[in-house]
Amino acid sequence: MNALSTGLSRRGFVKATLSAGGGLALGFHLPALAAADGPWAGAADGAEINAWLVIAADDTVTIRVAQSDMGQGVFTSMPMIVAEELECDWQHVRAEFASANRSLREDRVYQRMGTGGSNAVRISRPYLQQAGASARERLIAAAADEWGVAPETCHASASRVVHEPSGRSKRYGELAAAAAAVELEAEPAIRKPGEYKLLGTSVPKLDVPAKVDGSAVYGIDVRVPDMVYATVAACPVWEGRLSSVDAEPARKLRGVIDVLEFEDAVVVVADSFWRAKQGLDALDPQWDLGEHADASTEAFLERFRKALDDKGVVAKENGDAYDALEGAAKVVEADYSAPYLAHLALEPVNCTVHIQEDRVDVWTGSQNPESVLSVAAEVSGRPAEQVHVHSCFLGGGFGRRSRPDFVARAVAVAARVDRPVQVIWTREEDTRTGHYRPLAAFRFRAGLDAEGTPVALVNRSSTHSILAGLRPEAVADGLDQSSLSWLADSPYAIANLSVEHHLQRTHVPVWFWRAVGATQNAFAIESFIDELALAADMCPWQFRRQLLGSRPDMIPVLDAAAEQAGWDRSLPAGRGHGIALVEGFGSICAQVADVSVSRDGKVTVNRVVTALDCGNTVNPQTIEQQVQSSIVYGLSAALWGKVEINGGRARHGNFDRHRVLKMAEAPRMETHLVLAGGDKWGGVGEPAVPPVVPAVCNAIFAATGKRIRDLPLADQDLSWS
Amino acid sequence: MITLTVNGTQHELDVEADMPLLWVLRDFLELTGTKFGCGVAQCGACTVQLDGEPIRSCVIPVAAAAGRQVTTIEGLSPDRSHPVQKAWIENDVAQCGYCQSGQIMAAAALIKAKPSPTDADIDEAMTNICRCGTYQPMRTAIKRAAELAREVS
């Protein structure tokens, strides 16, 4: 143990004091019931061992969480990773969100603060383990130094450092101040799978207690002294402009403070949200709808489909698919489409901003506090160092809250209001001006030989590029890899393959939607694989299995889903099993859906069995919850999800027309972890979204003989006799 | 002036009679545990109890609540000790948690009305939206909460 004790320095204390001020609690008061002892309070007290953790005199360990918690459990899983190495008593652990401002000032001490791509554990684990291990060794070194013994003769256990030969021990709380000043000569090694004690065990989430009594603070719950509220109406057609608005009808209403005109929107500021909304409702803004006022989903889809007549940009090629199709014994061809989808996070987007002489404070629930910070600096024209982002819990994210457009608007509003202002989008405004999962069209042509083995596949897709709007250089070759998930990387062995792509653009903004490209692609290709199984007269499970020669690691996952679901069980007329397999975000996921369809076409999803290989686990209970969450999210989309564009705008804005799954409609869900172990660490927040949709559609085919090639299911006639 | 009793405390409020109860709770009484999700009684995030009955406060004018007992998530128990809260913690139900105040208020009303709720009772009473899809553990927790409540009484 190479430790160098330098005695107590002030540095740890100074930093700890700063961090208490830089955390969530700064400059605003919590709503009435938000107890000061909660993990959301953000006022860590004690000695800061490193940027990730603070240990108080009473042994409380506060662990900073750099990722955002939108329900996926990182507020617990990230601290678990640190605590694994720290050897602290988990009962003494609390969590708080890390400061983006500090990360900016201290050379990205929190490495990365974005949350998406099911990346939190996958990317953060090594450096969080390191932070915990390093802190442990420094605590040991501090104790050894005090006792005048070799650090090697001491060990850490349950928040204490113990020197067994002399029977001495000291609590972390007693050692923290000295440990904060210890500098290690070399970083200790971190544990590997197989050596873990805490990781891999189910731990109750730290934020659940605050979420059962109303005290957890979401962006919309922030209350800053002297704060006012605002709500926004943007031009209903994207890229359109505000021509004029007579502010008077709003201004004369009680509580209305101001009516602000923007190039593309009008905003009403009032002393409460409802009064702001009353003000907005009283206005009759005149819009210049721009050049897209006649656009519609129907016309887009026609265009997307027309493109499929031609060979697209080749994303992947094996052999000669066109030649092999000519010689095939049987050719199967089908067109598919998938609609635009809104995220529909339950908490409408909102952001609170206070611009002062020398600082800008932003309170919001975002999937990326760093981008919030840079956008706020840009829009306010202030140096980034002056911007303080106070991370709140997210009332759902699903990708929506990784786009800081709402922050930009809120800062622009705040720049014209001399007080803190909370800008809240109505549900309708949130939905209609959202950024959607792309519309997509597909055409597949496959050839089978006389034995039913697929020998050729021409796989054409036509959809938006999300990256085109972010990093145009990434799609310079006409391909956006995020649009090609499970198309270009399909594991099924087909000797002659041509995966082609047509990159499309409409005026409708697109964005990452939970599990991204695989959600539309897996629906199409995993349904088409079933069509091929049918053409080959094979069971869809066995058909997939025989094509997985190059990916033997997928077979146990596929088998587990089928076997646990009782795949071979015979089901009555109108009821069927469907299977699908998708690998994404580093994890393999197979699902089997058991679906009933009434004669008049009503779909009931009875049960969904999931097998998941995410390699290793941090908090297995959270993994099961994420699988269930993914299933419910995917099913809502499959059954009812679509954003219909007509007259250039999204027609519907609220849950009456954007139906989502409720308790009575939720299937029974079973999750089986089929873990490869080793060095594999896969994500868990998204991989179970893509397969559930084709699994259900394939089950509907098994139940009714009706093949679903377009979504949502609510728009299809599923009646049978 | 409107007299409103929330969680046993009486408030005199100078607000419009047609202001929805939700916004009075959130913006005037700073009881932010009750959430805004849709504004049209579709999602249930704003569920509170009015004389013990679950209602969607985003469409109830504050005047309609005057003179009656309003209970919000903050008033369900002082210390997370209500059987539904205990069962929720025991089953680790919440994910993002945004809908949970409303779900808990609906569940608390359900187990009071039906001390041994069946699956059909739960399906009928629990119509709030959860976008995280916590329905399965929520169903388990409701049954557990009913059990805890029966033990107490």
C-alpha cells in the first residue's frame, strides 16, 4: 500500500464547504415537506475525500451522482459502485447530484454528466470503483499513520479501519479529515466481477422514500423566493414565425405580469402558472406558418416509400444479394412503416432560471446538466463559469430531456424578466412541439433456397437521421449508424446481403427516443424474420436459432425466453406466442409475448417473458424494473403510439389522444437474467424496448394470421373469424 | 376569499373561484407533492382526496373544495407510515416517481373503500398513468398495503 501521509490540509475542508454551496440546495428553499435529511437536499457535511464523496463525522457517506435519475435507478446504482470499494456500511450512504459548474471549473472532475444510451453503469463503473477504492486506501493510510503502523497491516470493513494485531479500530467519520489530505503514490487496483460484495445484490433505491411523501424535488417543484411563472405557445408549425399578437387581452387579466414576443413564440408571465395559462388562452397570436403548412405524415410516408424503389446508400454488403435473389427458390417481399412517436414523459418540460448580475442559476430535470450549462451560458451571454445548474429529479426522460431546447427558451424568457422565472410547458405544448422518434419506411426482399434457408436479403430503409442535426459530418456518407441499429448489425447468417439506406429530412424535428433506431428497425426486421420462418415452414424460434451460428452467445438468451414462456404450449384460437431478439446497448434481449385477440380485433397482451444478458449486474432488482418499464413503454407505442402530422403540425397534444398503457392493460411480466459474466457490462434502461413490439406483432400473427406491417395496432383491423 | 382546509390546516385564500385546486395547492400553498401531468383529468398525477374520495385536482375548481377536507400526499402521514407508503417502500415501487403521489392517493382511497381489493378492484380503481410502467410492483404493493392496514385495524 503506497501511501504518503501529508497531514491535515485545509484543502479538503475548503472544497467540502464549496460543494455544500454548489449543490442542489443553493439559493432556493425546498417545498414545505422536503426534509433536510433527504438525499435530495444536497448539503453534504463533512470532509471531502475526493470529488465523488464526502464523509461526515457521524460516518454518513455522501456520494455524488453525475448522471441524471429519470427512474432508471442511477441515484442508487452509481453510489453502490463507489460503496463497493469503499467498504462502508450501506446504511450510512446518501446520494446527491454532482455539480456541472464544478466539473467545468475543475477540468471535468465528473468526467461526463450526460445520461443516455444506457451508458451510466457501462461507462462510469471503472472510475467510480476507482474513486471508492482510492478513498478506502486513503482512510487506511490515515489510520495507519495515526497508529504508527504499516498500512498493509490494516484493513477496512463496515465503515471502520481495523488494525487486527493491536485490536485497534477507528470509524471513517473519525478518519475522514486526515484521509482527505492523504496522497497515494499509486492508485489501488479495483475489484473484478467475482470479487464483488455489494454489486450484484438487490438494494432498495435511495430515492424511493422521498417519492412516497411528495418531498422529492422535480424541476417543476422548485420554488425560489420572488419567483414568477411563465408558459409558452410556439408557432404550431415548426420553422414558422410569430407575425403579431395583441397582448391586451392577457395583460388585463389578474396576475399577468408580461406578454413576451419571440420570433417563433409568445410567452405569458404571471404570478402563478394557471394565471399565465389563462393569459395565453386569452391571446390570438397570428402566425406565419412558413412553407410547411401543408405537410402531413401521409405525404412524408409516400415520399419515404417512393425512395425505396431505388437502391440506397449501401451500409453493409455480403456476397451479391441481387444475384442470389434471382436464383432463389422462393422470394418473400414486404413493406413496413413506423410512425413518429412522442416521448410523453409525465412531467411536462420545465425550467427555472434566475439571471443576476454575476451569476445565472438554472434549476431543471435534464439528462445532461453540462449541455444545460453551456446552452444557458450561450443564450444569456454569460461566461460558463457563472452558470450554476441545480439538478432535480426527472419526471421521466426517455431521451426527451437530453435536448436542452426548453432550457434555451427558459433562459431567453428569464433574460426579459427581472426575477426568477419558472417556465412550464403545458402537456399539449410539450407534446406538439416535441422532437420525435423518426418516421420510417422499410422494404425487405429475401430469397430462400429449396430447403428454406434464407440465401439473400435486400434490406432497404428510409428514415430521418438524428445525427444530421447534431453532427452533420457524422452522416456525410449518407448513413447514420444510429438509424441502422439491428439492420446493419443483424446477427442472422444470410450469405448474400445488401443493407441500404435512404436518409430523409422533413421539417419535423427528430430526436433520441428510448432505445432509438432499434425501436423502429426491430419492429420491421424481426417481424420480417417471422415471415421468412413461415415461408420456410419453421417455428420462428428455431428459425432464428439456426441462423445464429456466428453468435452462439445469443442462443442461450433466445432459448431462455422461449423455454420460460412455454413456447411449445398449445394455445386456443385467437391466442398466440410471438418471439423477437435484439441486441442493443451492449445487451442481448429476447422476449416472448403471449397475446390474445378477440374476434372483433381487441388486443390483450397477457404475458411478456424476457431473457436479458447484460453481462454483469449492479442492482438486479433495478434491472428487472427497467425491463418492465421498457415493456410498458414499448407496448404503449405498439398499441397506440403515433404523432400524426397534418397541416404541418402535430394534431394531438394530450393523453386523451395519445393513449398509453394503464394498470388494467399491463401484462404479467417475467424477467430472466442470462448473464455472460466476464468483462461484459451491458446497459439495461433500453434493450428491452425494441423486441417487445415485434414479439407482440408476431404473436398477433400467430393468433389471427394477420401480419402487422404498420403501427400503431390501434389503426389496424385485427378482427378475425 | 375562499376557505380551504388542506391536511387539517385551514387557509384563507384570495384566488379566483375557478382556479383548479391543483394550482392552488402547488403555487399558493407550496404543496408541490401533487403533480401536474395533463391538466385534463387524463393522467391522475394530480390525484388528491376530497373528503376521502380520490379526485383529479387539475379539473376541480378550488371553490368546489371549499368547506371540505382536502388531503394531499403531504398529509397522508407525517412520517411515511401510511400502509400504502410502507408497502411502496417495501416493494421499491417508484422509478421516476412523478406519478407516484397520485397513485398513492388513489391506492389509499381504494384500500379504505375495499380492505381486501381484488385484481379487478385494482384495475378499476387504479387508472392513473405511469410512464415508467411500475404497474406490476404497484399491484403487489396495493395488496400488501391492504394487508398492513388490516393488521392495524
